[in-house]
Amino acid sequence: MTDDAIITIYEPARAVDVVHRVPVLVVGGGPSGLAAAIAAARAGAEVSLLERFGCFGGNLTVVGVEGLAWYRHEATVEAGGIGREFEERAKAMGAATPDSQSLSYEIDSEGFKVVADRLVEEAGVRPLLHRAFAAPVMNGDAMAGVIVESKAGREAILADRVVDCTGDADVAHRAGAPTRKTPIEEMQAASVMFHLSGVDKQAFLSAIRADPATYADWSAGEWTVDTSGKEDGLFSPYLRKPFAQAIRDGVIPANLSTLAGTWGALHDTGELTYMNLVHLAGCDGTDPDTRKIDAVYNLTEQDVRGEARFGDSIGIYPEFIDGYGVLILPTTGRYLHIPYRALLPRGVRNLLVAGRAIGGDRIAHAATRNMACCAVTGQAAGIAAALSVRTGRSFHELDADLVQAELDRQGVRHQ
């Protein structure tokens, strides 16, 4: 048999040591996972937070998406809670700069690593870094823990309740919960985040003031953006004209249409940060499969556009949609409820999903994928996990009133 003929490899059976047992295990340390672990601990649970990299923060730190709440304007209504705490703690530690387009702050990705560590330590959460989720541990249709891979090899971590904050429902998918994925030709383009140094601050800002961009300018070149109209005249840190001029000048190739987007903040040092300028279509972030659970309730475009209200709301979120060619900014005080049922996967017990992989269609995803909303769902998932352990009730049996009462105690608006 030649190597070309081999299509399947059979691994030998092996014993995996159980290295840790915990009531609540959160898998993934991004904004949703951080919020879930901290909230569960504050609700009285013993919690461990599993992260494949060497720091917490996910998109906020490892990827460099430093705009946690760039949608915020004067009339914006938000849930508060741990997501807002991320911003406030970063400001207090000197790791935040006023955002150029909103009433929020750009959070320094390196500084937030320290913020996250302090929040985890203060909450008494046990950090499990440098460990990648590899497989679920199942007891029938119930999650019983996870298998991880690290330099120590393959290890087992057992847990009474698991919260999947991987971003792409990796735990839920491998545990057998039904998931859905947008066809690759319809997926949002991938963004490459970076910083620039050596920028002439005065010259750059003078050029911006002389020819300011608005959100209406987003409907140019490769994009056509659907807005409600109220966004069109607002200032936007959008950069398209310089790249169009560079093409005319022959500095960059004429077919290079992937360069356009926004800048974040310009510092006195000449560093231009939170550069969101490179967009690559046809990229599937889950192909080595973007994935969402088929939840007990899947949010719809009508929900996120129409101020949906739910009796099992676990947090509010502004009427903010950013993706799939739609841009709606929360400038009029409108908001929606996020239902607890959107965090509940079908077919698997002892598991909740928080973050961008909660149940919903593609336009709902364009709203709930934002890091601030991920923190809202994460905080609720952590609270639900703690209460599920305390009461002995499964996630599917847990009374939403109990979750809402603890959300009130933790300062989260859910109505």
C-alpha cells in the first residue's frame, strides 16, 4: 500500500490521566469565557478556565480587535456587567485610549492581558493555560469533562458543568450537538488586525479633518452596506480614498481591492493602532469547520432589528448589527433581549454555549458576534452554571428567574 492510498489512520487505545476535577469548567478564555468564569465564581462556584494560548482575552488580546464597544453613542442602552467592567478596569490601569468614532475606549491588547489576569485572580478562578481542547468526555448524552492536549501530552479534566466559549462551538460540535455553518461563499470576510508606527500624527489628523469620511462611504468599492440611514452622516475612521489614490499613483496594484477599513486611535508616539484594513473573503475559520449551535431558540434577523423581548432574557444588547453587508448603529436607545434558550444546545446535557456561536441566523450573528455581546452571554452562562451545580438542576431545567436574580445582584440589565 502506497502512502497515497492511506485515507484513515487508526490510533491505538490509550489511558488518559485525570489531572483535574471541577464543578464548572469554562473552555475558551476570550471575552465570553472570561465573563463566564468570573461570573460563575462570583456566584459561588469553584471554576477553572481553560485556554489554549498563554494569555486570556481571545480576540481582544491575541487577535488585536481592540474595539470592545465602538458602537456606543449618546443614546445607546447597554447591559453593563462584566463586559463594561473590562473597559473600566482597562481605563483605570492605563490600558485604554478614547475611541475615534464613539463614546467608548480602544483597549490596549497587551495591557488587557494584565487586566484579565487580575480579574481571574481576584475572582479565585483557576487558570489552565497552554492547553488545547481536543475531545469531549461524555457520559451518554451528558458532558462530563474534556480531553486536552499540551506539552504534558493528553490529559482529562472532569467537570459537572461545561461552558463552551471556544467561539466556534467546538465543544458542542464534537459532543454531538447539532450545529450550523454559513456556506463559505456567504461568510463574512476575515479581518487582519495590526498596528503601525512612525505616523506623523499632525499630518494624518489634518488630512482626516480636511476630508472626513462617513459611514455612507462604506458603500464604495468592494462593499455595499445596508444602513437605516441614520448612520450615514456620522463620522467614521474609514480609509478608502488613500488606497484609491495609491492605486491611481501606481503605488499598489490596481486589482488589490482587499485594502479598506478603519483605524482606531493615533497616539502621541506616532503609533496608529487597531488597524482593521485587510479583508479576505472565502476564508473559513473552522476549517482545521464559522459554526453556530442549533439552539433551543435561534435568534432571527427580525429579533435583532425589531427589539425582541423574551421572558427568559439574560441580558440586553443595543440594536447594533455589523456584518454581512449590514451596519446599524444604536443611536436611538433601541435594544433587544438575549434569551437564555439561545445558549442551550440541543441533544447534549450539562453544556451551555456562550459567545458568537449562540443560536441565530446570519444577521443575528452579525449582532451577537461583537465582543461586548459575547461578554453578556458569557456572564449569564457562568451564572447559570453556578446555579445549576448549586441546585442540582440541569441547564434545560434551570428556572430563568434564578439566573435573572443573580444577574441583578451582579449589576447586569436584562429587561
